[in-house]
Amino acid sequence: MITKAFCGWQSAFFSSFYRIKNSILTVAFPNTFLIGVQKAGTTSLDNWLSQHPGIYSYQSLKDTHLFGLYNSKKEIELRLEKEQVSVFANEKIVLHAAVNYIFYPAMLKAIHRDAPESKIIIILRNPVDRAVSSYYYFKKMFREKRPIDKALMYTPGNNFSFTKDNNDFTYIEHGFYHQQLVECFRYFNKDNVLIIDFDKMKINPADTMQKVFAFLQVDQNFHPDFSSKNKTGEIRNQWLQKQLVKNNSFKKWLIKYFVNSWLPAKKRNLLKRKMLEKNTKPIDDSKNAGEKKEKLPGHVRDFLIEQYKNDVVALDTLLGTNYFTKWLQPPAEND
């Protein structure tokens, strides 16, 4: 009797052990991608989606462009294996978000190569507002040092290689949504692509999430915490901001020999993001909100509108929308 009980306990123990071991070793390869656009609420949406019990998310890999950094699915799987913070429980949706995927056709092609049936989510924002927000964001991150007219008034380029500067300083090009969507639809069926309006998401996030959950075919009754993430805002403490975003040889040495042993990169990235958010003061909360709100000189706005006119007209034809009127012909009092 005792022997039989022991054997039964032993069998149950090892069965559970191997089930846990196998679940840990199972690499959850993404089947859903939030691919852009930059400075259009992707960090918030990624956070809201990640709260859903039916979605497994690589939040610590947000904006790590796996399909630009690695050359094969095997290499990506090895990277993902290192990043799994929680045990994959066979969630239906495996999410990865990186805002520049939509900007590089080669990355879209690579995603299709390794996950051809993927669901694709894209947020579109007024391209002029997007460019301004991006400019102030990179100023906050100590990346941008030029005055706004020097940074935003230039002749756009094309066919960019994947570099940090091309990710960050292509303010105008990031707003050519028609060009980017044409490339996206080359690889992914329109039925597998959900396009979200940034303004509607900002005004009514619950309604937006209902549509996203329906698109992903997960429980639509789930209600996430709708806190906004990664706002441009203003820096609360300049010294802390510099320690968080600037790299130097001592900082790299400290991380390599001391920090890595007790705080791995995947957890460190999440902690850094939270600290950056805590060190950001929303512009609307400032004492002089009306004066400090992100401003754009009239001549720069006019220049950007001219840059975007043809692309937005083509975008409306492609999608059957009316973004041209909404984005580029605002009421006079909003100028």
C-alpha cells in the first residue's frame, strides 16, 4: 500500500515536473505584431493588450526589432528563449511590438517569412503631430539637439538602412503612411491587418480595445487598466534622465560585472521604462500648460502639410477614409 502510494506520488511529481519543464522550454513565437507607427500610442496599446489573460506578450522586447537584428527564425527563437519572463501557457495570441517594423520593408518581409499568417496592428496618427511629438521625445531623450525648424524642414529620403539615426531622425518619412501600408499589404492580407485611429483610441480606449479583442478573437469582456504609457511630456529631474538614457564606459562596466548577475536585461528594461515614465511630467499638468504645450511654428507646419498632402490623398483612396480633411485641413481656430 505504501509502495503503491509512493509510486503514485512519484509519478504525479515527475509528470508535473516535465510538464512545467516543457512549458518553460517552449518558445512562444509571435503570431501578432504591433508594427507602428512611432509616437502614436503603441506603448500604451502594448501594455493594455499585455494585461489580457489570453495574450502572451514580450513587453521587455518592446521596440527591439528582432526581424532586423537577426537573420533567421532560429536566431530569433534563441533570443526569445532568453526573454521569457513568465511561463508560456499556450495563450492564443503571442504579441510583439516594435514601432519601426512598418518603416522597413525588409522587416515586413522577414516577419512574413517566419510568421506568414500573422495578425498585424497599426496605429495611424496625424503625421504632422506625429513628427512634432517625435521631435520633442528625442529632445527629452537627449538625442535631438537641433532647433525644430532645422530638424523638421528637409528633403525626405527613401530606401533607408536599419540604423538608430534612421529610426529616430526620419521625422517626415515616418509619416508617409500610404507608402508603408502598400508595402505591408504586399505581405499580409488586409483581413489580417487592423488599422487604429490614434485620436479615437485616445478619446475612447475601451471602444478601441473591444475592436482589437474582436480582431484577435479573444475575450472581449476583459477590461484593462487604461493608463497611458511613454508620453512625450516634460522631464521632472534632468540628472536622473541622463543617468537612465545616456551610456558611458563606467555604466557599461557596472552593468556587465555587477548588475547583470542580479537584474537580467529583460527585467532591467522594464524597470528602466517605468522609471522613465515616473520621471516624465505630462505637459497638460504643468502650471503654464497653454504656453508649454508642444508648439510648431506656422511656417514649419505649412512645410510639413505640403510634404504629406499627396501621401494622405493616396492613403484615403487605399483605405476609403477621409484623413486628408481631418489631418491637413483643420479648423482655423486649431492652427
